[in-house]
Amino acid sequence: MSQITTHVLDLALGKPAAGVAVALEMRVSDDHWQALGRGKTDADGRLSTLLPASHPLAAGVYRLVFDPAPYYRTVGRKCFFPTVPIVFTVEDPSERFHVPLLISPYGYSTYRGS
């Protein structure tokens, strides 16, 4: 399991958001991000394979970029936020980082999970 995981829940429908594409990046300079991994949420809205278990996590600034627009098309809804970037800091690379995303067609929320 990756040290950085996520979970996407559709608050408007009250269910996990399956098939949402997610990219993981690390900031390497003020204007450059390095791609580290990508994947899609499973039937339970979870993605735990962004990084191989053997990938060493480093301290730094990371970004998860979610692409909920195709998901919303599959459930017959429009969305105001076609891309959702979440930027967060890893201070202690020995920890695990679970970053859930709660979405609805016209808003989103996130937090550091466990």
C-alpha cells in the first residue's frame, strides 16, 4: 500500500465515487511539479496504489489532482469544479498520509484522514 492514499465520496449521491482519476505530484521547484503516480478510484472510491510500497517518501510539498468531470458525466450530472488540486506538506516521511475528498457538483471539501 502506498504511503499516500485517498478516498473520494460523492456527498450529493451519498456513495463512493468510483473511477475518479487521481494524479500524485511532488513540488521540485516553485513552478515545477514531478509526477509520481496516478490511478483511478475503485468501486469503494478508494485509491491505495499511487506509489509502490517500496517507494521512499521524502519530506516536501505534494499535490493530489483529481479529475471528477468524467465521473459526473457517468452519473448524469454537471460539475462546477472539473479539476480539484489538493496541496499538502509531508514533514515526517515515516508517516502515512490519507487525504480524502468529499465532492458534490458545486463544491468539495478535504481533510487529513487516518
